[in-house]
Amino acid sequence: MSETAPSSQRLSPLVTVLLLIGAGIMLMPMLWTLLLSFKSNAALMADSGSAFMPPWTLENYAAIFQGSLTTRWLINSLIVSTGSTIGVLVLSSLAGYGFARLDFPFRRTLFVIVLLGLAVPEQAVILPRHQLFAMLGLHNSYPGLILPSLTGAFGVFFMTQYFRAIPPELDEAALLDGASRLTLFWKVLLPLTWPAQATLGVFTFLGSWNDYWWPLISATTSDYFTLTVGLASAQMNYAQTSGLGFLMAQAVFASIPILVVYIAFQKQIVRAMAGTAVR
Amino acid sequence: MSGLELIDVSKSYGATRVLDGVSLSIAPREFIAFLGPSGSGKSTLLRIIAGLETLDSGEVHLGGQRIDGLAPGARGIAMVFQHYALYPHMTVRENMAFGLINAKVPKDEIASRIAQAADILEIGSQLDKKPGQMSGGQRQRVAIGRAIVKQPRLFLLDEPLSNLDAALRSRTRVELAQLRNRVDAALIMVTHDQAEAMTLADRIVVMNDRRIQQVGTPAEVYARPANAFVARFVGSPAMAMLAGRVISGESGRLRVRLAGGAELQTAVAAAGIAADAPVEVGLRPEHVTLAPPGSGGIAATVELVERLGDRTFIYTRLAEGSEVIACAPGFSEVRPGDEVLLAIDAAAAHVFSADGTAHHPEASA
Ligand SMILES: Nc1ncnc2c1ncn2[C@@H]1O[C@H](COP(=O)(O)OP(=O)(O)OP(=O)(O)O)[C@@H](O)[C@H]1O
Ligand SMILES: [Mg+2]
């Protein structure tokens, strides 16, 4: 696709200007949020235009750490997203290796079932899942929030394709080198899947971080809210006028981890978005 | 100590038979080449020996021990893969150490073996590079190095030279020849390049159609091919085959009338071949020369001239349609389209029965 031109290519001035305008429009709400977060609620209630004028304050950020549940929600989100990511990577790698390399009964059938999983929308299973989790007493717990993401078929499919692309000669060389199956998997194949792990990991993490629907259903006590659910609930509780600065500080605070992930994995994210083969 | 022994090895993929009752015996330090056309089962046989492929029936023994039930890593065999199969994420040193670590070889022993192999292959300065940073020729050496450090009883090489350019190819060929002198092991090399097999191997195993067609030294395979297939497959340019009929045995030697009418008095013993039996007469290029005009040669039309400098191969076609390749010393001036006369050294001709059985010329009494 032409929009993924190599960065070394010079852009024409017109394109540069258009891109700058586009970026400005995208950035505006974020900068506005950042600005508002440094103003006291009272000042904003009087006139939100005062955001451009001092005095600025850190009191909204202080409020997050004193008494509000935002830190707790942040930690919940971190636990759930990290747990989902690790779980998906482990399961997908093992399953992908199995589907790509091992010969076992019903392998094809099972793989087709996995592929069918890609076609089932979450909406179709969320009700039975809710009932199942209620029966098992999994609501309002970390496992209850993490487990559903581990059933995703995409990771298995993705890793299977990646393992298939590794030349089988490498396995054979390792077998002749006296490697056990475990050594072969751990020391030879898995290190080669690092780019795939990074891509899949980043997407799982972001997906889990931004997930709203399932945590909204599963976590009913605010102790188990994730950030998305927590922030939304806060917006309902505080009239947007009376707590605007605090609300914005929450939003800024909540986006720090995701910003870190984006910066750390920029390369993988851009590649995955551009759809180029990751190697 | 005995080398490698294959006993009646057979292999099918589904309903397709790939190897059919292959038996072969190789001495402990022999250099063997598997030679054959594409799809003849060379790689499959190699992989069965390595343990990468199971066999349907038969036995494999190495050094007096039956190995066909053993895991690939437990057979004392090292293999150099066609595409090298180096571990891309490991340095050269780690690539070579991997098998030794798995075999629990002590650390300093590993270091000294790697140093020694690196020395032999002149890759000492590359040990900390990754395969991706190396040229094809260098990767090839690393692959060989990885095999050497294991000190195997048998080296297997699947088309080791096919990925190299011409210059590197002949250099690596020399190195393979040196390698066999350095290691105390047998070597089997798969190739479909007969020049490679001829230069390097002590014995050549010619394979075709699921079976071993002939096992012999390069000289034997060339001079006394076991059947029409081997005769045609070995030698470049290939042996010409002329259809004919036996007309009589003269002093115990076959006389053959070719389809074009010419008669050849061969040096092949007539015993066991019926008069009037259809046969093919095999003629190597070096036994066919251009006859001076007016002499009693066989008429032919030149189709292609291959001038190699020291000699010229002249591809001709007889009136009845068969192709015959003649050889002239030096730089011949004939051109495609020329009418020439061929002089045939009938005493050197091979004769093949309709079933492919070979009959070789006997030294004249
Ligand atoms: N995994 C497989 N499944 C089915 N058929 C196979 C398989 N591997 C090889 N064959 C078939 O077995 C036959 C022998 O293959 P093999 O690779 O041993 O030939 P080869 O002599 O090494 O040929 P080449 O010179 O092209 O490497 C071929 O007809 C091939 O199609
Ligand atoms: Mg092959």
C-alpha cells in the first residue's frame, strides 16, 4: 500500500502541511485534556476558558492518590492486561507449535474449530459466559476478568502460521544435535518467534486494556473495576461541571501506562498496522 | 569395526513407493556419493540413515550397532543440510556448541573442539557473528564446522555444493576432499552433479526408480555401467544409443546392424545373446570421431558444436534420426548444418539388451 512509504522518502510540502493539520486535529482533545487537568475544579466551573491562564495546580493529581479508587483501578487494569497477555502468549505459542509441528489425531479438525472461533463474535457468547461465570462464582475476581481473553482464537491462528513459516530443516538440525522436544521448542523455535510474540503481546495488552464490555458485566463492585469501567462510572457520579479538572487528571493518569507501551513497542505496532510481514 | 550397513530398506509415502529393497555396505572411512536424477530417492535414503524419516522395512547398522530405532541425535551421525539450517538467532560459536551442550560435553572440551574446527575451516574470526551476517560460502563452512565438532562416525551431506556459485563450488569441492582426510568417519554426499561425484567419491551409488542401479568406483561406473540407465546418466555429454539388431557372432564377438544399415563389429562377447535380438549400441563421444571425406564413415548432419578449447564436441544426427555425439581434438571448424562422416570405434562400443542389461567390450585378445 502506498501510504506506508519508506520514511527516507521526502514528502512534498503540501502533504506535510496536510499531515500537520491532521495531527493537530487529532492532538487537540488530548492537549485540552492535559491542560484542564492542571486547573482546579472551582476555576473551571467558573470559566473553562481560564485553562489558558495561570494559576495551574497539581491538586487534581493529588486527589487521585488520596482516597479515590483510580490507583486501584489502574492496578486492576495492569493485572488483568498483563495476565491476559502472558496467558495468551503462553497458550498461543504452545498451541501454535503443536498445530504447526506435531502430528496428533484430529489435528486438522481441531484447527478448523479454532478457525471457527475467529468467526464467533463476543456478543454471541457473552450471555452464556456470564451465566457460567456466575455459576462458578468467578465474577468480581481477577480470574473472572482474565480467563475470557485466553479463549481468543486469533493468537493460536497467528502463532501457528508463524511456526509454520520456520523451515522444518531447523527442527531436523536440532534433532540431529540431540535436542529434546523441549530444548528444540525453548532454545531453537521460541526465540525465533520473538517478533510475533511482540506483535501479539502488544495487541493483546492494548485490547485488554481498552476492553469495556466484559469488565462492565463481570466486575460489579468498584474494587474490581478496571480503569475503563471505573472512569466511566466516575463520569456519571461527578457532574461534568463540578469535577472537570479531576476527571481530566484521571484520564491523563490512566493513559500513562498505555503511552509507555506504545512508545516501547512503536516498531511492532507500526509494522502490524501496516500489515507488513514481521520478521 | 564396520561402517554403515543398509539391509533391504523400503519406504513408501502413502501408496507411492520411494525406496524398494535398498541394500548397501559402506566402509568406515569411505567417501560415497549418491547420484541420481531428481526424485530418485537420494534424499529420502539419506534422511532414513539420519533418522529424520522412518523406514517401512529393513535395517540400518552403523559401527556394528543397529541404529534404525534410535533417535537422530543418538546415532553418531552429523548432517550438513542443503540450506545449511543454521540457527539464525545463535552466533557461529553457539551454533557449533549446541549439539555438544545437548550431549553434555564438558565446557573446555567444547571450546577446544570449536577452536580446532574454526582453525581447519578458517572461520576463527567469524565465531561471534550470526549466520545472517555471513555469505553463503561462510555459512556453508559453519554448517560443516557444526558437523565436525560432533566427531561423528558418519557425515551426511545433502547437495552441499548446489547453493554455491561456480568459483566457490570448486573451492568447496577441494575442501570437502581435504575434510575426508582429516576426519575419522565415513561421508555420504547426495548430488545430481556427476562431476562432483566423480571427483570426490571413492564409490558412487547410482540411484533411479526407487532402486540402487549400481555401486562402483567412478572408473567402474563410467567404463562398465551396469545397465542402460547408468550408461546414459553417467558421462557428459551422455553416451549415444543407437538401435540395431544382432546379425551374427564372429569369433565369439557380437556384430550389430544399426537401424541406418551400417554394420559394427563390436568387442562384446556374443555368448547369451540371440541372433536377430534387438539391442542398443552405446557410444561415448570419445569413441566417435570425424572421418575424412570419401572414407567409409556414417553420414550425419551437425546440429550443435560445443568448443571447449582443448577438444570439441560435435552433436550430430543420423539420417534415421538418432543423435550421436562426436569428439574432435582441439578447435574444430565444423558448423551446424554441415554434412559429416563419423568414424566409430566399434571395439569400444557397449551393447544393451532390450531389458537394459549391459554387455561390455572385452579387451582384444
Ligand atoms: N514427505 C513426502 N511426502 C510424499 N512424497 C515424498 C515426500 N518426500 C519425498 N517424496 C517423494 O519421494 C520421492 C523421492 O524424493 P527424494 O527427495 O528422496 O528425491 P531426491 O532423489 O532427493 O530428489 P532431488 O534430487 O530432487 O533432491 C519423490 O518422488 C518425492 O516426490
Ligand atoms: Mg534431494
